[in-house]
Amino acid sequence: MNKISLIKKSLLLLTLIASTNLVIAGSQVDWKRMLAEGRYNDVVELADDALARFKDHDAVYYKTLALYKMGEGTAARQLFSFIAKYYHQNQGLPGANHRKAMSLYYAGFYEAAIEAFEEYQTNNGNHLEATLHLGYSYTRLGQYDEAI
């Protein structure tokens, strides 16, 4: 599947998810474990299945993260931009604020990611992954003193 058709397919699915507001939760641990194990192709395959059957917003996020880790940076950054907008519009979803911040980071919008990570931590307390990526965001902007 080429990058353009992948982007179109994912955008269409995200639009469908947003219009139906159907959320199937409970598979996060498997997504994270497979990513940690480097099983990116498995994540993409499982995400496609979850998207086809359940319109699972977690599947979209983790599939895009797997594509990013597979070296499909351009396609993934475009999808992360769309995902960040989706989570911004659907802040009531579980984990939406954290996913928005992470999506902004991976899309390369570091200033917006910093704001989102700081807002997330203000509302949720210190969170290891958010703190780490907040520091990474400052580093990407060359603001090393703030990153510490």
C-alpha cells in the first residue's frame, strides 16, 4: 500500500470515527507491548482489523505510532497532525489530552506539544511519559535549560 492511499484510508476512518463517536476500549496494553517488542507490522495488521470491525480510536493512534517507528515518518507525521486535531475536538475520550500532546510531538509541532504536555500535567499531575516528551520537545527547539 502506498503512502497516499494509506493516508487517505486512515483519514477516511478517522472521519468515520469522529462522525459515529464509537469507541471500543480495552486493547491498550497489547498495543504498547507489541510496540515495545518492535512488532510494528503486527500493530499495523491488528489496527487495520480493529478499524474495520470496531472503528477503534486507539487503533488509529497506535497504527500511526507503528508507522512512525517503521520509518514511515512523512506519512505518520501527517496522520499525527490529523489525530491531534481529532483528540482536540474529542477531549472527553479516555486519554485524549495525552494522545493529543504525543501526536503533536510526533508530528513535529513542538511548541504546541509543550503547551499540551504542560496542560496535561497541570490537570493530571506528573506523568513519566509526558515529562520525558516535554523535555524532548524543548530539546528539539534548542531550549536545553527548559528541557532539564
